[in-house]
Amino acid sequence: MNKFSLFGKFTVQEGKREEMVDILLEAAKSMKDLDGCEIYLVNISDSEPNTVYVYEVWNDETAHQASLTLESTQTLITRAKPIISGMERIGTLKTMGGKGI
């Protein structure tokens, strides 16, 4: 079993973390019924008040790329862009298995 996984970091404008979390949780909700998305987790750190982390696991990279073209995803991206001050792909991983997969 090989899955395509991403670990990403969004840096947002001062005081906009909760807004970004809400947007990303909407994205997570829209992924629940999407074939190909195994895990979509939104995370925060108490020590980084302007940062939101997302961990995703997909059947493959093609499924992830296809999700970015969906109208719902594009709408959420449009909402998020004005508050994002930086984005970083911490890692692209190959998930081999474990609990939850």
C-alpha cells in the first residue's frame, strides 16, 4: 500500500488563524465524501499563533491534484488567499500503512 501524503504549513496574518482554521475545516468537510482522500487533518500549535498545519493522505497524487480543480476547493482557496502570508510544503511523503489507513 502506497499512499500520497502531504504535510503543509500556512502562515496567516495576525489574528486570522481562527478564520483560516474555519476555512480549512470546511475543506476537510468537503473531503469526507471525496473518493481518494483518506485523511485531511487541520492542526494548530500553541507556540505559533499565526500558523495552521494540514496533514493529508490521498490514494495517489492524481487524486490530490484533481481535488484542487473542484469548484468547492477553488471557492475556499479564493477565501483563504487574502489572509495567507506564506505557505510551505513541509514534506511530501509516501504513507506505507498504520492506524487510520
